[in-house]
Amino acid sequence: MGHHGAWEGVIPIAATSWTYAEEFIAEDDVLAAARASAEEVGVVPVKTGVGAALRFLASVLDARAVVEVGTGTGVSGLWLLRGMRPDGVLTTIDIEAEHQRLARQTFNDAGIPTQRARTIPGSALEVMPRLTDGHYDLVFCDGDKHEYGAYLDAALRLLRPGGVVAFDNALWHDRVADPAQRDAETVAIRDLGKRIAESEALVPALLPVGDGLLVAKKLWVPED
């Protein structure tokens, strides 16, 4: 039996079931408003299924410290904050300070105390090296797809053992699964997936929520 033999006759999830899963957790008015402002400024927020998964991860990890690459207007950040401990702090990075202003408004409208969200304007690859090693429970990346490989390197340094890194758009509009798609962004995401899948230091999973959420837990490795 060939490598793909086990998949013969398996019927993919129907669009109706996928939509049902995506809408399984409803979003409130604050998230709806954040989505509307995202559309106005031309950023694409995480889909609802991804938001619910991020909140779940933050909650399961009992996350006290989270890094987010790509603040946008605060959709994913609010989902993360709602899953974190009540004293948890989200550090969120975005090249666009104006988007972060909208995100702070989102957090404020949701009743999140200001000290719980630290917005840092700038390039993720310049900001991440300034953050504390081994300090974070969760690192969520939704920034420049070309930089996904570099975000992984930075995240592995920032995460505590047992911490989780997560990447949005891991299926990239059905392009990653199609070998004929060879554009730079698709190749970067595909290469990231291979790296994570093959790493002995990580426990990976690719979740078909939203546009694909690639998650991996950093294993505890004893010091030599």
C-alpha cells in the first residue's frame, strides 16, 4: 500500500461543515467593529475559527506572556487576551503605528486594562531580539510571509519550554498544498511547514481552521 493509500475514499470536509466549525464560537460587537476597521485600513484579520483556537491555546497554556507579530486592528489580540490569565500581558508588534492605535481602541472597548497590552511599533525582526529569552508562553505570527522562517527562529528563543508557536495563513489560500504554486510567499510558508514537521524539538500540528493555523509546542530539552 502506497503512502497515500490510507486516504483513498476519504471525503474531505464539506464547505457547510467548515463554515459551521468556523462560526461555532460567535464573535461579539467589539470583534465585529475591529473587523470593520480592519477592512477600512486594508488589513486581513484572522478568521473566527483561528481566533477561537488562539483563545483556547492561551487558556490551556494558562498564558501569562504572549508575543504577537502583526497587530492589525486587534482582532487576534483580543482573542488572545480573552484566553490569557487575568494578569497576562500581550506584547504585540506591527510596522503600522496607526493600526495599533485602532487595536488599542479595540482592547479598550472590550474592557481590557491598558497595562495588559503592550503595543510596539516597528519591524518584528528588529523588535523580537529585544524581548526576553525563554519568557513567553505563546508566540503568534501573522506578519510578512517572507519572514516566517525568521519568526520561527526568534520564537524558539523567546518561548519557554512547553510554550507554543502558531502561524496564521499556513494553507495560504489553498496554494501551499498545490506543488505548482512556486511564488515566494507560498514557498516560504511551505518551507516553514516542512521545517516544523521535521524538527525533533517541536510537537507540531497543522489545523485546517481559517486559512490554516500551524502550531508547534517547544519541547523541554535537558541542558548538557
